[in-house]
Amino acid sequence: MQTKELRTKDGKALAEELRQLLKAQFSARMQRATQQLQDPSQLRKLRRDIARVHTVMAEKATKR
């Protein structure tokens, strides 16, 4: 996910995106724990996407 894409979204869309990413991260962690995770780099990608969403949300909060 690109930061440019996130900056075009409003607060509700960002919150929904964050919720989906956290849900996907939880699912990936459970798959890793049960030895079913196919792509181990998926966890790293999800953490970075979550950080991007948090960053954009913080930027929008400070612009008010």
C-alpha cells in the first residue's frame, strides 16, 4: 500500500483500513503459530502498512 493512496482517504476510511490490517496481522500471527504461514515476509509487510496508516492518521490530526 502506498502512502499516496492513504493520504487521499478520509478519517473513517483510514480507521477501516487500520481495522482490516490489524485483523490480517492477527490472522497471520495465528497461521505462523500453527506452522501454516506460507509467506513469512507477510508479517513484516503488514506491520509496515499498519505503521503507514498510523503515520497518515497522525498527520491528518495535526493539520486540524
